[in-house]
Amino acid sequence: MKQTLLVVEDDKMIRSLISIYLVKAGYDVIEAENGEQAKEVFLTNHPCLIILDLMLPKMSGEDFCMWVREQERNEVSIIMVSAKARTDDKISGLKMGADDYLTKPFDPDELVAHVEAVLRRTGQFCQKIAYSGLCIKPRKGEVLLFNKQLHLTKHEFNLLYFFMENPNIVFSRENLIDQLYPYADKIVLDRTIDAHIKKLREKIEDKPSDPKRIITVRGMGYKFANE
């Protein structure tokens, strides 16, 4: 799965240019034009790296950086980009929590090189899959819904992880039984899977009776929808 990057920049032309180069380099890119919008986008998409302009409307880049560090200290990298070129500005940004600092104007290829260098150092901390505010961290065994931790059983966690790794693919109950109980020496009934699905929906759906994430496909099974 591609790593997701967040570009926070109020200048639309610069933001679009950065995004074009990052997409070309193989990343998924999401955008925000101010600090408040960036907070919402961050909680919904859980990016691995943020390219952060400091001169932002509504909420400064510095304040957003500190807010991110309060949410996830080590699991997201931050590259600050700014016209502030003095050495003490760069030192201040790094002390605030940035992993790198790039001075405007810059060549987009240079920015991509900085992104790749930072992710080589920090990418191992960003092992997660996120869709529409739902985030699973397999190495930590954690599931977050809009940054609120959920408590799942082992089978619920494994089932959700399998679904999120394979979005929009329909799996029969037999497929899911094989995935959850590969070494079972007894028959696992279809209703066991249905029970896991019911419990999962109660934890991740806004309205479990009308699910939008784990969808029933009549006569076929279930799928995880990431639209």
C-alpha cells in the first residue's frame, strides 16, 4: 500500500505543484489549505508524513506541528517549508518537532528527495492503514476511530485488518473462516463470522443497522467499503 502524505499549504499553485511531484514519485497525497482544515484531514486520513508551510491562515504551522506531536509523537514525520531562512528559525522548527526544514523557494525534486530521506529514517513507525477516520495499526494492535482508541477482540482485530488490507473485495463466509481459523480442528459455523461482523459494526459504524464500512453483499458475503 502506498504511503499517504499530507500537504498543508495555503498557496493553491504551490500546493498543487507539490502534490503533482509527490504523486509522480509514488505517494498518495491529500491536501489542506489552512491549519484548521489540516487537523480534520489529519484525523480522517492518518498520513505518514506532513509537508507543512508555516505561514498559514486560521492556525499557524507552528501550532499545528505542536498539535500533531500531541496526537502521535513518533508515528508521523513533519517537513517544514518556509520562507523563513534564518538559522534560528530552522533550529526553532526542529526543536518544535519537525524532522526536516526546507527553505522556500525550493525545487520540487529537492522536496521529493527530502521526503524520501525522512521516510527512510522514520517510515518503519508508520505501519498503519486508514480509511475515512478508521485507522488500524497492526504492529501495535491498535484501532482508532477519529483518533479515539477502540477495544477489539483478537478475532475482531484480525477480521478488520484482513478487510482493510483488501478493500472493496467481496469475501464469502468460507473465505473469512479460512482467514480467521486456519488451523481449527473443528467446524466453524457461518454464524460465528456473522457474530464477529455484528460486533465489529457496533464498534466502527455510526449506525450498525445501516453499515457503511462493512457491507453485506447478498448471496455472496461481505466486503469492506473504503469510498
